[in-house]
Amino acid sequence: MRIFFSFLLLVAVTFVSQAQSKLSIRGTVKDTTNLPLDYTSVLLLSPTDSALVAYTLTNKEGEYQFKNVDRQPLLIKATYMGYIPFQKELNLPESDEMEVEDIYLTPILQELYEVVVKAAKAPLMMRGDTLEYDASKFKVPPGATLEDLLRRLPGIQIDVDGNIVAQGQQVQKVTVDGRRFFGGNTKMATQNLNAESISKLQLFDDKSEQSKLTGVEDGVKEKTLNVELKEEAKKGGFGKISAAGGTDGRWTANASFNKFDKVNQFSIIGYG
């Protein structure tokens, strides 16, 4: 009986420990005039290597919330275009709920903006209505594709059919430096563009093609992902080649070559 009781006690302690290993963190971001800042990027980072743990955006009241966060040392960072980024280490409570003190962001002088951005560059931030990811902050293995990179971005998933799902909506259009890639074939873009050639990824709601042609707003928005290439990728070409063999003389191979500049967009993709 004593052994059975001890076992139940151990199970109970283990359950409580696991339950307390998750945190719910909430707070509010404001400017120096005490007005809430909506669509502020709020990030939880690892203090050791600044690896991204979780990400969210504030609502219209400037409020943010993280749920089911693993209990570990954490930095909180808030970034908003035109304001000095804020960052501090969190002192985690013993409970599973944490209310962070209000975060106040200070407007930055225009002439100092670029200096501050370069010194405290965040892996992602809001620029107006556009969510922008810095591709260099998300590590992928050599030879990785755009699809491999997208799988590492918070807020973006690749479904079983290879479609891009962002913020709960399917991405309908992929552009490269603002121009459609393969007529808007999203899978062709994600599976054949090299991750190492990408500088930034921008996610936004674009006008419909009909609205652009007529100049009349029809209320239809297309979830769009724009891929911004590195300068060296624009100057030359880039591509990949892979092959695999099996039994009975079976083999498969595929190759792609892409060249983009300010005037032309050229891609060759082959399978065998």
C-alpha cells in the first residue's frame, strides 16, 4: 500500500512539474505618449544565441499574448517601424501566468533610423501592412529551397499539398522582386528557388489583378508573398542540380537555373 501511495505521489509531482513548465505571457506596448501601438512585432528570444522562441503582433489595444511557452530563460523584444527597439530579459514567476510591465517605445529621429535598424535588426517586423522576414536570421542547410526556409518562419506553414498557408490563409501569389514567378505558380517558386539567394520575404494583402487593371477597388485581396533576392543573385544566375539512384537501374534527377534582373526574369526547370 505504501509503495502504491508513493507511486501516485510521484505521478502527481511529475504532472504538476510538467504543467508548470508551460507559461502564458501577456503585456501591452505603448508609445511615450501612452498611446497603444497596434501591429507591433513582439518576440521571445533565447538569451544565449537570440534564437526565436515565439512571435506575435499586438492588437488594436497594443496588447500581446503568448500561450504554452516552454519555461526557459527568455528575452522579450518589441520592434515597430520608426521607433527604437526595446529588449529586456524576463524574470519568470513561479506561477504559469506572467504579466509583463508595459513596454514603452520611443520614436526615433529619421537620420538615426538606419543606424538603429542595423544595430538591432529583428528577424521580422511590420512595415505598414507588410510583415517582413529577414531570411538571414533563419538558418537552413546548404542547398535548401524556399520551401525549406518557409517551414522555419513563424506564422507560415506548408500544407500536405505543398501550398503556403500564412496567418491561416492560403498564399495565392508569389512574386520575385515584385514580379510574378511562373505566372503565380506558388509551388514552382517554393520548390525551385534557392534559400541562399534570398534576402527578405514580405507577406501582405495585394489588390486583385482585376482591380489593378481597372483602377477600381473591388474589395478582393490576394495573400501575397514577395521574395526579395540578394544583390549578388540579381547580378548573375543561380540554380541547383540533384540526382538519386536505386535498384534495377532506376534513377531520377532534376535541375533548375534562374536569372533575374531589373528587366528580365528567366528560369529553366528540368526533370528526368
